Amino acid sequence: MARRKKPIVLLALVAGAIAFALALAEIALRQLPAKKPSPPLGALSYETIDGEPVANLQEGVAKGFIVMLPPKLTPRPRGMFAPGHSFYLRYADQDRLHCDWLDEQGRVLVRINDQGLRERPEITPDKPAGQRRIVCLGDSFTFGWGVPEELGWVRLLEQALRRSDDRIRTVNCGAAGTICVDEYWYGLKNRFHVFQPDAVLVTICLNDLVPSNGLYIENGEPPPDTGSRVLDLLLGAFRRGPLDLDPAVDWVQVLLDLPADSTFYAPDKPFDSMWSQGAPQRALAAMKSWCDERNIKLMVSLWPFLQGLGDGQFYPFEKLHRLVADECGRLGIPFHDVLPALRGHRPEELWVTPADMHANPTAQALALPGIEAFVREQSGLF
């Protein structure tokens, strides 16, 4: 009997030691102040060209480098960067991030020409004889938010196309008072047509189509508080991150079904502009008719959310890509999906900063070959 008791006693001693160690760890953790989540690195702010800080876009309006569009030119109140102004986007933590496309202060220069575009001064409505223009419509992903203009895909596309035809120019109309698909249509017919396009490339991002947390979808579930600091710490090591969405959920349908009063909607991407309300579909059909009447080729390119793209990660939005591809097919609009070019790359490698999930120069360069091949094949210019 004594021999049988030894293993039981040993197990009891081990269990007791583990319990004692966990109790000590719990006591030690409770002596520490509760750790607040650290904000992501690289928060964005603005500076005037003279280096004067600008707290937010509202202050930008007050300082005159943002102006409001006349109501007849937009389906909803919308501001744009003032023609002829330059300013800086400034990102915090450059000393830790070391983004080689930003200056030592974490800044990138934005120059707005006299036409209100992030473009060269010579891009005006006076199109030189023989020049062939591709007008690029879109939001901040077309604008090249967070990267120098020469590293954005619009300028890179021109450089690539001019290797075989030096007459080609791309015209970056991104985020010039238009950041939803129906606004791209208003912009084309009321403003951007003056650049005399030979082809039009509309670039859509998924946040143009469904409500989001900005440039991403977060599961929004706070980690449960078990009452034990040790258990919370252990569970946190195995819990999904906020951007790692549950593969069992049809996230696209969840987003399409959100009611108008959902907090996911925002003034810049409102309910009435979303795919569920048919606004992008109607705008694409209208742009197709407008271009057909003028013998201009219309093309559509779609960017994914920059999350869930790495090896072994789950990308939950393919259904939305198929919906857009099918609608373009129905309308007879050539369609290009940027998603395959970015698959297999960790999202963190593609962001401007962890606090700004716009496409950085790596993402821009990865997307370029597919966009170039698409434009060469479908624009009718080659």
C-alpha cells in the first residue's frame, strides 16, 4: 500500500506546487497597474508647408487648404484639398518605424496642382496634341495616401506604359473631393471629363462598398475578463487578434445586412452610398453609358482590405470581390482584381504604418504588374 501511495503523493505535491506558483503569479500581477492597450505606431497628423501643425481636417478647412465642393458637383457634402496648395502628412514614431519613403520627421509631401489634383502642374485641361490620357478615378488608394506621388501606383503605371508609348499620361483624380463610387461618377461627368480621357480607370476599395472600421473590419469583441490576471494572460496568447475574423461567419453578408443606423457607417462612407443600396452599381452603369457614348474605354480595378492576406491567414471578403466582378461582367466593363497580387504577404508589410492601413510602397509595387497588364490589354490604347 505504501508503494501505491507514493505516486499519488508526488502528484499531489506537484499540483500543490503549481497552484502555489500560479497564486504567487496572480498576486504579483495584481500588484502591477492594469496595462492599457498601446495605440498603434505611426499616428497621422498634418502640417502646412511651413511646418505649422494642423490638428485635424476641420482645422484644415479653417486654414484654407481644404475647400468644400459646390453642392451641384457632389451627391453629398464633400471637401477637397484646395487647388495650388501643398502640405505634409506627418506620421509619429518614425524613429521606431524607419519608413524609408518618409523624411526624418516622418513626413510625406503632398502637392495639389491648380486643377485640385495630386498631379504635376502640366496636367491641365489643355491636352497636348497626340497625348493619350488615362483618367484614374478613386479614393485615397488612387491618391496615394501616405506615400510620395512618384511611388503611387498611378504614377508607376504611367512610367511602365511609357516604356512602349511615350504619349501616355495617367491623370490622378483620386480623392479630389470623391471617395465613394457614386462620387466618382459625379466627378467624371462634372469635373474630370475636362482632362479629355482616352480611357478611364475606376479604382474601387472595399470600404467603398460595405461599412467598415475605416480601412479594415475588426471583430469588435473585447477579450473576456475572467477575473484572473494569469488566466487572461494565458488565454490572450491563443485568442484571435482583432483583425483575424472567424472563418465560420459570412462577414460580407453581415456587412451587407447592417441597418442604416449601424455605427459602422460614417459621414464619409454613408449608408446611401453602399453596395446594399445599389449606389455603386448604378454609378458603374452610368459611367459605362457615358464612356460608350464617347468611344472611351471604361475599366474597373478592385483593391482588397489589407488584412487576412498572409500565408495561412483567412481572407473573409472574397464573396464581395465576386459580386463586383459579376456586376462588371453584366455591364460589360473589364474588371481587374488586385487581391491575387497581395496574397501571401503579411498585412503589416503592406501598411503605411500600423495606425494607417493604406497601401505603402511595397503594396503599390506589388499591385503594379497586374494593373499594367490589365490596362495594356483592355484600354484600347496599345
